[in-house]
Amino acid sequence: MGCPGIASGDRVKSPPAAGVIHPMGPEQLAELVDHYGAALVLYARQWCACPEDVVQTALLKLVRQRTPPDNLIPWLYRVVRN
């Protein structure tokens, strides 16, 4: 006997616990790339010959964060610069 409306093979996701911060999802990352990717590449071009790689590395660092930075956009620019 199972739950009504749920097939026996379906997995049920439990609701997120209160206060738990989830890592950045692909939708949020895509939105950041769409809105800030070109500007970050242009900014990185001042200091390196491969700005796309620098921006990609910065975005990977962001995705690996357990909790997102408080000031996300300034954080990205700082990581790209450093």
C-alpha cells in the first residue's frame, strides 16, 4: 500500500529543512551568466589573455560555495580580478 497519486517506483523529495542553505542551481547560474558573463569577460580581459577561462573558474568557485556570498556580484568581480 502506497501513497495515493504516487507510483511505487517514484521517489518523494522531502521538503527542505528550515534554515538550510542550498547550493546554487543551474537556473541561477544560467541567469548570472546571461546577465553578467559578457561584462565579467570584458573586465578580465584587462589582466589576462584568456578571460573566458578566468570567468569560468570564478563561476566554478561560486558553485562550490556552501553558502552564497552576501554581495554576489562584487564577489564575482573580485574573484575574476584575483
